[in-house]
Amino acid sequence: MVMEGLGKSLRNVLGRLGSASNVDDELIKDLCKDLQRALLEADVNVRLVLDVTNKVKERASNEPPPAGKGMKDHVTQIIYQELVALVNNGDGIALKPQTIMMVGLYGQGKTTTTGKLALYYSKKGFSVGLIGADVYRPAALDQLRQLGEKVGVEVYGEAGESDAAGIVARGLEKFRGNKKIIIIDTSGRHALEDDLIDEIKRIADVAKPDERVLVLDSQVGQQAGPQAEAFHNAVGVTGVILTKMDGTAKGGGAISAISKTDARIVFIGTGEHIRDLEAFDANRFISRLLGMGDLSALVQMVSEEIDDQKGMEELSRAMMTGRFNLNDMYYQMQAVGKMGTLQKIMSMIPGMSSMEDKIDYEASQRKLQVFRVIMDSMTNAEKEDPSIIKAKRIERIAAGAGVTPHDVRELLKQYNQSKKMMGSIGKNRAMRKQFMKQMGGVDLDSLKDLQGSP
């Protein structure tokens, strides 16, 4: 999970607020101290921390809650708003045909991020072309081609050619007219040296990119601000992508530092997987840190990662009508696997962050894999009607899957619990309508005749 330490500390602050008998000046003072501690531990600049907490204290002490809202909810909203203001510095990259130029120093994850960005735009329905203009690092073009093959986008490059601007010009000529998004991967250096600046400027003159995106490792913390400013002054950086946001305690420093520069944060890297790139939205980012979830992102992830619309409609129909069987459960598990780790998915569901200490995510992930292996050892008749699976079938399935009969029984128990839960959703009209809307827009009228079916 992105910035798990900060998120847990912030949720503890809100938890203390929620459990308080009343909100007075003493409680507000203590909450601000806890908030200061949480932000400082996340490497946020001291002056920014004091600015945020002073605003929270002043507003919570003097600003009356709106009509119909209690003081606890009001203070929670103030904390949320001030944290959003801390990290917000503009909109992301527009979803439109454009040329994007990637810049950065060595070791920041620029080429890998270029591949992730290509996948991101491909999932949005754009045709994408990559241009390999890193002429200094020998393996850069090979790496970019491997990434291009992995995400299904075309790569242009010229092995052995040293004129980066010339490569870009010929790559643009090749892609112009048949690629909506063109992303240029440029060379890096160990420092922002004059020859790097000159090369980037020559490429920019040729490409005339809509966006100049700087890739920065979030582990640099507060130094991200000066680095972003230096690149911006040199080549006019329009956006920043922060990498490795899943594994650093300095992410708060990097985000808050860049947010005070002229280069807005447009994406964050949230893991090593090719899908682990998220468009940065300050409101949604803070919402997830505070445990409020991000259902819009979850629904968007479902629609982008699961391209089998017919399968999703059939699964929705099965869940709504009580005809949920092991084939449906298998499809459901495959869908979850495509969307990433369980922890990432759970962080998007409001309130689920409070369960994080009670869930062994790695064990749960392994169990899902075992369940899928078990179902692979079943006949189609058994998956269609799990009620026929008795002792002898359990032993045969276990032997075929290389597991114990206990594992098979555990799967069947999980299935029965899931079926019961799906049935309760199907009987709740409001919940059913919302679910259908989010999971594929199945026509409710088409289900009327099936409601209550066995």
C-alpha cells in the first residue's frame, strides 16, 4: 500500500477523534500534535507541517460546523481539506492525443515508467508509440522494446545511433498519423549536467512535446522539490512522476516538496508490476490515506483490467439471481488477480483500512491461488453444481490438485459463504442497482423474470 505508515498514523488521529466524548480545545490541540508527528515521520518539511496543523487548529477552534453536521465530522473534514491543500498543485495530464517527453537522471526508473505510462494510455483506448532516444545506456533500447512487447505497443529505436534528436525526428515521422500518444524515452545522467540539458533541449525543439515529464525516485524525499525546480528551470518540466511510492518513508516529503514548485505531480508509481502506475489526484490520494477509500478508482480499475464484458455481465447476473456457482467464483478470482494485490484493492474500499492489522494479505493471496488449483481439478459438472461434491469426490479432487481434503472443504465453505453474501445483495434492491451500474451496467429489467430463481 502507498505510504502505509503515514496512512496508519493519520487513521489513528481520526480514530482518536471518533472515540472522544466531546470535541474541545484540549482535544484539538492533542490532535494537531499527533498530526504533526505523523507528517514529520513521513518526511514532510517542518514549516509545511506547522502551516497545516496551525490551519487545522485555527479552523477547528473557530469555524462552526455546517448545519446538520456534527463537530467530529466537521473536524475530520477540515483535516482532509488541509491535507489535500498540502499536496495539491494542479490537474493531471489530459486524456487526449499528445506527445510526452520523459526526462530524468539515472536510476530513477524512467524507462520502466515509460512502459507503465504506455500501458496506462493503452488501457484508456489510445494507440501508443514509444521512441527510444536514450543513446548513452547500452541496454536502454532493449529494455524499452521488451516493455513495449509486454504492454503491446510499438517501439521505434536505432541501435548504435548517437544522434538522439535525429532518432526522435524519424520516430515521430513513423508514428505521425497512426499513433495518438507518442512517448519519448530520453537519456539520463548522474547529475543535471550541461550536455544533458543541451540534448533534452534539442529533442524538445524537434518533438515540440505537449508534456515534459520528470521521473523522480520518491526516496529522495524533500530533495525532490529542488530537483524538480532545477529540471524545470533547465527544460520547462510540466509534470512529475514519483516512483517507488510503495516502499519509502520519504514519500510525504517528495509529494509535499514538489507540490510547492511549478511542476505538478501527474502520476505515482505504486509497485514493481507494469500496472502499478496511478494518475495522481490529491483528493483521492488523501481519501485513501485517511481510510475513506476510493470506490471510483476501484470501479475504474475493474473496467480497465477486466476486458471481458460478457463474462462480467454473466457473473453479475449469477450473483444477482442466486445462480452463483464455482465457475463464477473462479472467474471472480481471476478478475481479482488481474487487478493487483488484495491489499491494494482493499485500500480502495471505505472503512476496510481499519481491518489491515487483522488480515494476512500474503496468506490470503496464496489461498486464492490454491483455490484456483483445486477448481482446476474439478469436473465441469462439479463446478456447475457444487452440492454433488461429497467425500469420495473431495478425495479425488484433493489428489488431483496435490492438496489435502481439508483444503477442498475449506474452498467449499468459502464458496457457500460467498453464495450466501451474493444472495443478500440480490435481495437488496438499492444495493443491486448500484452493483449492476458499477459492474457492467446489466439491464435490471432483463433480470426480473429470474429473481428468486434457485
